[in-house]
Amino acid sequence: MANLILYYSRKGENYVNGSIQTISKGNTERVAEFIQKAVGGDLFEVEPVRNYSASYMTCIKEAQAEQRAGERPAVKRMPENLEDYDTIFIGYPNWWGTMPMFMFTVLDAFDWTGKTIVPFCTNEGSGLGVSVQDIKNSCPGAAVLPGLSIHGGSAANSEKQVKAWCESSLKLLREKH
């Protein structure tokens, strides 16, 4: 059973524990690496073609405008295919209650029939929002397991929590098969 950890992570200016801070590695990337360490698999970082503003406050306004317009912004590259993977962990920051709109671009590009999706997100208190339901709606034919929400300010210290969640998710997968 091969795993793919597909994620987007914002580096630079972020909202962390109530204030704007600059981080050299994105919170979601940290969680993705902990998942890879726990379950193995390939990491694939999704990057939008259009760069968001370096200013966090401007970035979230841009993201909100995309969401309101129902946009599907282009990405720099996508996985060649998903045929080699049974389980895909999908990670993202929670922006305005769901994942960034370009993540939907990736979801819309593939047939998810028979795949298992395991969502995870980082946020500063908004949890998974409606992202899990959005993934279910965008990926018909996929089994979507319960997601993991990690507080962004705690991402660097979340390895133990991530590992426990991965073990729980793998147990659900074994029971499913």
C-alpha cells in the first residue's frame, strides 16, 4: 500500500499564536514531514502558479477573493498520476473555512475512485472547517477518513500527535480492507 502526502504550506509571514510572525518552514510542511516519518510514502508539495502576497494579511484577502469567485487557480505542477498510490494524505492551511482554492484544482484533475484520502490541516483555531466535506464533494468514489487539525503555532512540536493520528488512520484502513 503506497502513500502520497500531497500538501501546500505557506512559508514567510504567517499568523501564529495571535500575531504575525515570519517562519522559514511552513506549518503544513512540518506536519507532512511528520506523516512521512510515521507512515512512509512520497511527499509532493503543491505550489500555485501565481504567488500570493508576502504580506499575510494581503494573502488572506487574495485567498478570500478567489474563494468568493469560485476560482480554480493554476498550479506549477501536479503528480503525474495517482495509480501507484492507494492512500493520499492531503494537507493545507485552513483559509476561510476550507483549503486554498488551487488545492481544488488538483482534486479536480484526478479520478479518485477507489482511493483513500486522509485530510490534514493547520490553522490558528478554525479547525478543519468544511474542508473534509469539500474534499468528499470534490472526490467522488474516494473513501475520506477523519481529518487531523493541528494548531499552526504548535506544528513544530506536533510529531507525537501526528504519529498517533497516523496509527489510528492506518488502523481504520486495515479494518476497511
